[in-house]
Amino acid sequence: MTIKEPGDLLRRMFDAAVAAVDPLAIIGAHLPAPPKGRTIVIGAGKASARMAEGVERHWHGPIGGLVVTRYGHGAATRHIEIIEAGHPVPDDAGHRAAARMLELVRGLTADDLVLCLISGGGSALMSLPAPGVSVDDKRAVHRALLHCGAPIDEINCVRKHLSAIKGGRLALACQPARVVTLVVSDVPGDDPSVVASGPTLADAGTAADALRILHKYAIAVPASVRALLADAAAETPKPGDPRLAGNTAVVIATAQRALEAAAEVARRAGYAPLILSNSIEGEAREVAIVHAGIARQVLLHGQPLAAPCVILSGGETSVTVRGHGRGGRNAEFLLALAIALKGAARVRAIACDTDGIDGTEDNAGALLGPDTLARAAALGLDPAALLADNDGYRFFAALGDLVVTGPTRTNVNDFRALLIDGASDADGD
């Protein structure tokens, strides 16, 4: 079986993956019972406004609060205020939103409920430096972490310890109210304490861990940050802390669910799906080389499954920025994949971020076909040079192969699919 329109099945798989983790469709089944007292909704992340919209649609009783999301990711709510702020680099709007959140939950009682809506992106959006650390110092450390290639768990470990609200500190501010946290997970392994740096959940990491991470990547540590990380009194609440007893967290959407939905679309189209992993990490260009190797194994030996098939994967790769080009990790993955596949005749691919934004660009990702390198050569594009300059966006934009969805208002991180067609009669095999 072959695709009549290049990219059609790949796009249908991506669309199905995103639809399967739409907070508006799934959040109703996870809401707690209304409390005796007040219900306050707070939250942060690229999916938080959509989550708030879903809460209002299904909640019975009075409700109020605020959530902060990325610019352009808002939703129509009546009772829960939506604030838009900067991502991936925090801005003053996020700072003000975090401060207002802390004020909103002060003075609650044991009869009250705090419903916290958390999704990926919340770390940058809910940015409030710990006492003694300036906004500029925190931003400088944050920018360095984003450019050094550190995985998300290490980035969030540092974020938690430089924040007045993350790493469980927001939950402490809610006492004695009960806190229920609903999470759209964008992290490998779906640990809710890692998503958005776990503002309402205990933190197993330590300030010493954060300092080691900064030294590992040779990141300059401002004096204020060094002083904070050396102060035992500034440590985050740890697992088993009695102040967090009675609070709960539920992960309502995951990369695995998105991949399973895409696999079903492939299966119905006659392609055998293989979910390679929902939690792949590492440099995007190196992950691409591994995926290309698997595709070649399918083409040459019918292993680990025979064509026609689809290889699916998720997770969060990283990019060590060495150049000055444009493009997120999905464009980088696909450009490296194109180079590694060398125009393999029966392989097409898509790589997109499920939030609709690849890094800081206006695209979700891009598409790759057997003719990608040939068309690039005809336009005078040098794939290796563009990869060296981290310029995947320019490469795929020139080919007209960007995938542009706009904000999807969900976020379970990267989605990748390699579609491998069966051999035709003309192939002679």
C-alpha cells in the first residue's frame, strides 16, 4: 500500500494523536467532588487554559481562580481568569501571575479545595524568583539551561530551587486546603512532580543536585543563586512531608495515549504500527540517526517488523545550540534524519510538537519525503551546513514542508512517525 498524497497519513496520525490528549475532551472524568467550602482553580502551562475551559464545562457549583498560559494559547472562560505570558523565556506577566496565585490561595480553610491545572511550559510561565534571587539572574540561568542541551529533568531541578512557587512551594501556600493537581504530562516517564517543576508536589531533588547540574554544563552561577543553593532553609519540601498529606495528583494525558491513537490510525490504513518508545531523550540529531538505522533495518531485513509499517516515538529530545539558525528540536530531528536516510525511496516522516509550536517558531514541525534531499539540492540548499547552524526551520520552510497548526492547547511533547511503504512491483523485491 502506498500513500496517494504524500504526508496525508502522517498528518492524520498527528491530528489523531493531538485529539486524543485534548484536555477539553478528557478532563471531566478526572474532576473531584465539590468541597464544602470554596473551590479555587490555579494552574500554568500551554494546556492550562484549555484545561480551565474543560473544568468550567463540567463543574457543578461556584468556582473561580486564574491560570497562566503562553501567549496565543488562551481559551474562552467565564469564571477562571486566563493570563498569557512569555515562554520559553519568562517575562513580567508570568512573574505577576505567579505572585497573584500565591495571594489567591492564602487564607483558605480545611473545607476548601484548590484545583491545580498543570501542563508543560508551566515552569517558564509561572516564574517567581526565590527571595534573594533577582529576575535577571534567574532569567540568565534559565537561558543558559535552554541552550546547553540539558534534559528536562535537570532543567526543572534547577528551576525548582530558584523559585518561590515551584517544587511544592505552591502547595505549602495553600494549606490547610486540600490540593488536587491534574496534569497533562510532557515529560518522559510522566512523573507529575517533574511537569512544570511540580509546584504542588514534593521534590525529591536537592539544592546540591541543582548546583551540580549548573557546574556540569559550565553555566555561570550568579552570587545570589550560589547563596540560595547553599542555604538549607531554602530547600524544597520532600516526599513524606506531612504538610502535603492528603493532596493528590492525577496524570490525565500522556504521550503514550497520543501514540496509541496514532497507531490505530495507521493500523486502519493497512500499516503495522510499532511504538518504539514514549520517552526518548537525547540530542535530536543523534536520535534521528537511530531512527534512520531502524528504518534501514525494516527496508533491508523486515525487522523489527515488515513494511508497510509505521515507527512511532515520543518523548523530549534536546538541541545543543551551536549555530545561529531558526528551528526547534523537531526540525533539527527531521533535517538530521533526511541526511541519514539519503533519500531512501520508501520512507516518509513527520516530527511535530503536540503543542503546535516547535521551540519558539510558528510551526509544529515538518514533513520529510523520499524526494526531500533532491528538492533541496534543486534549491541550492546545503543540508549539512544548515544542520550545523541549527537551521532546520529555514530548510523545511524553503521546501514548503513545515507543518503549521497554530497552538493546539495541549502538550504531551514530541510526536514522531516514520512511515515505510511496502515494496512495489517496480522495486523488484
